[in-house]
Amino acid sequence: MKKESKKNVQLIAAMAAKEVTNNELAERIGCSVTALSMLRRGQCGCRVRTALKIARELGFTVEDLFGAMIADEEG
């Protein structure tokens, strides 16, 4: 059975609050727009280094942006 992915609403909300597009953030952190889009949709995870870059660019902590996703995986 395929595991249903959940959107990363924290990341989506943070990007909206900072008025940052997928293209802008992807360029700033050095990843592809496709990878960032998949991360936002919950279709993939990312490396710790990438999570730190995203958090730093948006002015949030990794826990703010990815805490709910980690909790879902654990529980």
C-alpha cells in the first residue's frame, strides 16, 4: 500500500509569509525547483544541510518548518 504524502504546511506558510517563490528559494539554497516543490508537497524529504539552508533563508528554525513532518514519521 502506498503511503499518502502530506503537504509541508509549515514550509508553505513560511514561504508565503516571506513572499518567497519556489524559484527564488531554490536558487538561494542551491537546489532544483522540482526538488523544492516535491518537498513542499511531502513527496520527499531533504538532507539536514538543505533543511538548515531553507530555515536560515526564511528566518525560521528547522523545527518550525519540519517538526510536524518528523512527528508524523515517528507516530
